[in-house]
Amino acid sequence: MEFNTSFLKHASSIIAPSGYEKEVVDVWCKEMSQYVDEINLTNIGNAVAVKYGCGNIRKKIMITAHADEIGIIVTYIDNDGYLYFDEIGGIDTNILPGRTVLIKGVDNRIIKGVIGVKPIHLQKDPGSKQSLNPEDLWIDICVGNKDSALELVEVGSIGTLESVAYQQSTKMIGKAMDNRCSLSAMISIAQILAEKKCIDDIYYVATTQEELRGRGAQTAAFAINPDLCIVLDVTHATDYPGMSPVRDGNINLGKGVVVAIGPNMDNEITKKVVSLAKNLNINYQIEVFARPTGTDANVIQISRDGIRTLLLSIPCRYMHSPVETIDIEDLKSCCTLITELIENRHYL
Ligand SMILES: [Zn+2]
């Protein structure tokens, strides 16, 4: 299959951390509207795109991918016009100094700043291992005072690290591949299934606030109450120096979609998915989670009286950094597996 990467490149560039997803959700809805019967936005900002099936008795199949990303929020502006901030979602503060940030400022104008860094010459103990906190850092937008800063940004403005997505062979590198790559996979899945006669209703959901423990997904699962939910997210690739298969698992870029196994996933349907991938020669990898996963699958599975949940993941190197790296071939195997699963109702 062909995979159109233009949505992913664009979506990666959008500044949309948890709680501020609307811009990326709107772009996704515009793409999805070609392939579904209706789209609704919910109070927490989820988008629910529904394609009704042609069966008389239909199941509800929900597919989710979170739209949010990690980011920063301005908490204080000092008299010299420096911005202080807190982190939205799980950020490694040590990777921040010396990076540029893009802030959605006053009137949504994009303001560029640098996260200040003390030169090594001036550090008291440059050899010591850094363990920074957000309050040790500041954003410099190159204004001389607070009034000038307030013309551009305000307390509560949000931003993300600057990063321009690019493609190198089959790899895509950039920020927010977690989880805009799954949003792009959903568009391809919807496009393929729009041409097929599916029995069941499909609810494609772009969820909000996953990075804050699945808050959007929790409400979506309750409202839709599906017979099956397929969660799409990224997972940690382990194919780079310093990783051990025993300790960290064995997940490789380009070796296929990752099927999650463990108590957070429905065992019976997961087995069916694995044998489907085997039978159709679709590349797949297995990842074991002994505990609840850190994905939307966690809250979805325990919504209402329990929802049968699958978790399929795209391997990603350097998660929660501006250089998240994924492989388009893995997106393709994910799309093939899901479209086969739904078209031929292998979950029954
Ligand atoms: Zn994610």
C-alpha cells in the first residue's frame, strides 16, 4: 500500500499539547470527513468520526489515537521579560537547555524563544551529572522588559520544542510522532474501509489529554460504550545503543506493528489478531506488559463494566523528544492488520 505522509508532516508541526489540541484535531477532522458519515466534537475536545456499517445487527468498533503531545505552559514573566514555565506531560528536563521553543502567544501569534543555558565556562561543577528541574530554566524571547514580553505572550501561553519533521528513507523524524503518526494511520484506515462494505459501525476517535493519563479517552469510552476498542499509540523502540533485550524488550523500527500482550489487553482477541497477522504474512512484533500500559488502553479497558481492548503500537525511538523517529513501513503494517481485522470481523 501507499502511505501519504503529508498529513503527518503537517500535524507534527502543529503546537497542540494536552488540553490545547483543537488545531490538530481540526486538521484531522478535515481529512477524515471524506471517509465517514459524521463527525462530532465532545466537551473535552475529542473528535469522534463515525462510519456506519451496513449490517442489520452491528457491533460498535472504536479506534482511538491521542492527538495531544507534551509541551510547556508559561507560569511567570519576570521584570526583564524572561518567561518561566512548567511542563505538560512527561518531559526529560535535561534535554531542554539550548533548545528553541515555539509559543502560541497573544492572538495565537507564534513566538520563538530559546531555553537559556549557562555556558560550560560559567558552571560551578561542569563535570557533574545534571538533574534539572523546570524552575532552573527560563525562556528568552529577546525582549528587554516585562511590558514588551506581555505584548507577545501571557501567563498561560503554551508551546512546544521547535522541530521540523523530515523523512529519511522510510523513517520520519520530528516532534509529536507520538502520536500524530497514529492519527495519520487512522486516516489511511478510514480511507481503505470507506471503499469496503463493512458490517459494523466504526468510531474513529482522536482523543485529548492522553499525556495526562488518558483523560479524553476515559470520556470517549464511556460515551461510545464500544464492543471492542483498538488503541493506537507509539511504543519504545529498543534498537539503539545501550538497550538490552532482557531488560528493555526487543522492538525494532521497520519490523512491523507491535501487538501488546498482557492484562491490559483482551487476551482472546489479541490472540486472534496475532494469528491473523501470521496468516496474512503481515509484519508484527510482540510487546509484553505485565502491568497496565501508560496508554489510553489503561482507562478504556476499565470504563463502564469493562471494555474489550486491544493495543497496537508503532515503534518509536527517542520518545518525548523533538527527534522522535518512526518507520512508515510500520504504519503500513498497522493499517493492513486493522483493515483486515475489521472488514472480515476477525474479532468475532
Ligand atoms: Zn502517546
